[in-house]
Amino acid sequence: MTSGIARNYARALFDLAVETGDLLAVEADLGTARELLHLDKDTRAFLGNKLIGRTTKKSLMRQAFEGKVDARLMVLLTLLANRGRTELIGEIAEEYERLSRLARGVRNVTVSSAFPLDKEEKALITRSLEKRLSASVDLRTDVRPSLVGGVVAESEGQEIELSIQGQLKDLAERLEGK
């Protein structure tokens, strides 16, 4: 889950990138920064160490990234180091990627089913979801044995219930309402 602060930083960076049409370039540079600053355990520990001054951390950012990443991202990285918030880079990158993907009309969808889906079933579900969501779909699947039948799709916090169990629940709710 992305914090509100990380969401705000990501939105600001995204808006700047949209203005100049550098959406994918900034996304790639942000991915590089995340790999170094968030995914590398030693770097993350160094940047999170309260005994190391912000000046030293900003200097590290400049040495590692200046001239190698988009200037707007460099400003953000320096700002994060100055404010002691470098731990947010993973969340910022995740939110920026989500915003960028949605701007390109692509939705990540996770489909859960009682049994593994074959290639044809995945293609059918993908086409159906693309039509329903009016977007390209990047489909991921998982197996949830508790489903009675059908599938449950989840995208961007929205759940699309397509299982028999869900249909029975809907029917029961409608009958109770009468």
C-alpha cells in the first residue's frame, strides 16, 4: 500500500513528466533509482541511518545519479535525502508506474480461479476484461481453491466477481431484499 506522502511525490513527478512527454524515460530512471536505493539492502540501511548527516546522503545521491537520470528525478532524490525520506523511493516508484500504466491505457489484473487456467482460457478472460474495462490488460493469474467455480478478477482495488460463489451470494442478497 502506498502512503499519501509517496503518492504526492509520485504524482508531482508524473505531472512534470507528462508536461514534457518524458513519461517512459522518467519511469526507467526511477526504476534504476529504486534498484539502487530501495532494493539494495546495504544502501537502504546506509540511507536510513540517522547518524549519517543529510549532507552526506545528498552528496551520495549526486555522485550516484547526477547526469545519469532525468533532472526532475535528480531534484526529487535530493529532496528525499534532504528531508530524510529516501525510504519512500520504492513506494514512489510503484505509484509512478501505476500512474504511467493507466495513462497508457494498461491495467494490471489478477485473476483468481479454483484451478490453473490454460492459455486459451487466459486469452478469453483477457479479451473479456479488456472489453469490460476499456483498457489493455496485463493479466496475472493465481489459484484460489476456495472458489466454487468461475473466476474473481482484481484491478486497481476494484474486484470483479465472476465466480459461481459470488453469483450465489448476489442472488441470496437480492432474495433477502425482497
